[in-house]
Amino acid sequence: MNPLFANIPTTIFEVMSGLARDTGAINLGQGFPDDPGPEDVRRKAADAVLNGYNQYPSMMGLPELRGAIAAHYAHWQGLDLDAGTEVMVTSGATEALAGAILALVEPGDEVVLFEPMYDAYLPLVRLAGGIPRFVTLQPPHFRLTEEALAKAFSPKTKAVVFNNPLNPTATIFSAEDLALLADFCRRFDAIAISDEVWEHVVFDGRRHQPVLGLEGMRDRSVKIGSAGKIFNLTGWKVGFVCAAPPIMRVLAKAHQFLTFTTPPNLQSAVAYGLAKDDAFFEGLRGDLARSRDRFTAGLETLGFDVIPSQGTYFLNIDIAPLGESDDVAFCRRLVMEHGVAAIPVSAFYANGAVKNVVRFCFAKKDETLDAGLERLAGIV
Ligand code: PMP
Ligand code: GLN
């Protein structure tokens, strides 16, 4: 058995969701909405199954979806992507991440990771034989600094893997942060593997800025997206990768032996969904912003210290003011004694550098959020 897998724990999302199932807790841990998602998009997937979208689609994705992805990013992010050579469909962003890291990182290459990092990154870097170099971001602002980047990048740096908006912190890197990062990538000839699955879930008038669109980054970026997040249908696992043709050709080689294709009915429905009008996407994000505001206000009324959420389905609380210094123990008590599942953010740090932040998912119906708040009453 490969010790890399034999020795790593089960992902925190599965652990907390399992505890929530076993105890009947309200699950505000793993990030998924509890409403059914846009009906017309779901109907499109059902119709596609009944109308012949059931055999292997082409390896790179249905042409209708690749075209829709390029058009969507042109409209929303000003990118000029060639659907035929620069866009590929994967089975979720998870496959895209695995493929990008396995295809681009060689044994001994250094890979810069920002922690807190999404939990898939580090095991994949290790699987590829890469050497992780961490940039540790600290609450409450989780800002990048030039000093930290200078310590992490070296002539051996092959890639930097990060996500923006950032899960779990719910922060968004500023234009200056991204420019700084792009500057390091150019100087050290590194590829930015940019996980942008939360690109549509940005609040308070913010616009998502893709790294691939920054000066000098077009030929050294892998942009990763997920229809699961865009349409609040997290189980669909339809991901997208965009990259310049020389990189894409290599990514396609990894994809052909990871999954090869993605269910065509879901691809067809996602193509339909991506072409919907601005009001649709603004509506989804508006609904999430209202849930964020409701849950933030509820937690603050109960006396919790909320770290503002700028994007994603998540918000965090600082548990240090409660005299708590162990987020894992706190979350365990929360689920076992109070019936609410949350995620300890130390799980996203390689060496537990931060242990006072706890993540909640607010992408829930009002009644779910209110029931959660009721159970959290009296803790502070
Ligand atoms: N990256 C990040 C930052 C995520 O938050 C998630 C899941 N929410 C993924 C990747 C995985 O996306 P998918 O379900 O499309 O594989
Ligand atoms: N991305 C989701 C989250 O952050 C979970 C995805 C998963 O369970 N692997 O909660």
C-alpha cells in the first residue's frame, strides 16, 4: 500500500458530515446548499438523459460546453479563450487539480502553497513528488506579504497552487496581492494553478479577477472552475480547466487516464446554464449574500466574533475570545453537545499554525440557519 494514502486521515469534510449524520446535528460544516438548485438547469440534465446524452462524449468535453465556458469567461471576466484549444471539461475541480499537479510537477520540484489551503492540494503535491513550500496566512485578514512570498519562491519553484476566493477563509485576494503573486510567478518562471471555483460567489459588488488575465500570466496559468459551485449543485462534479495550448496538451494527457470524460447530460445542462443572463447569476449571489448577512447578524447577536465573509459559502468565527485554543476540540463539542457541525480551520494548515478559527457554511435555508443559531445560543 502507498503510505501516502494509507497514512493520511479521512478528509475533514467527510468526518464532520459523518458525525452530523450519526448525531442528527445540523450540518453547517461541509460546503453544500440545502435547496435543490435551479430547476431549469436540473430539468435540462434530466431531458438530456432522455434524449440521447448517454454515451462517452469527446475527451475534452462536449463542444457545446467548451464553447459556453469560453463565452461565459469572455462575458464575465474579459478573457479571450479559444474553446477548441484552451478549454477542457473535467469531472469536478478536484480532477482538474489532480491532473494539473500530476502533469506539471516533477519529483523534486518545489510547489508554493498558501495555507490555509484546500485540503486536496498537499496530498496531490506529495503524490507528484513535489516539495511543498508554505506561505502561512494569518487571521483575521489572511493577507499575502512580499516577505512571505520571497521566502517561499526559489529557482526550484515549478508552480504555486492556491484558491481565490479563498476557502476556508472567505477572503478575496486584492488586485495588489494578485499582481504581487503574478510578479513572483514571472520572476521565478512558475505556473499559477489557480483554483477559482468560487469565482461567482463574491459579495458586496466585488468582481472576480482571474490570474490568467493578468499581464504576462496567459501562458503560465491554469484556471480551474466548477459548475457545482456556480449553480449550487455541488454533487454534479463538472469542472473546467483553461490554459494556453502548450500547457493544455499536457493536462489533457493526465485527464485521459484520470477520468477521460464527464457525464454528458450534466455537461449539456451546464452549457445551458452558463449562457443564462446576468440577472440569474446576480440573483444566486444575492441570495447567498442575504444568507451570509442573516447568519453573521445571528452569530454576532449571540456574542461570537465573526470574521467578515467576502465570498464563498463560508464565514469564520474567532474562538480565541471564548478562551478556546483548540478548534478541533471546539468543533467536536459543537457537534456532540450542541448539535451543530462546523469545520476546524486548522485542518487546512499543514502544521496546525492557526487553531482559533472555525468555519460555518451559510448556504442554507433561513430555517436551517435559524435552527443552527438557536443551538449555538448560550455558548458565549
Ligand atoms: N477547490 C475548492 C477551493 C473547493 O472549495 C472545492 C469544493 N468546494 C473544490 C476545489 C472541489 O470542487 P469539485 O466539487 O468541483 O470537485
Ligand atoms: N469544498 C467543500 C467544502 O469546502 C467540500 C468538498 C468535499 O467534501 N470534498 O466544504
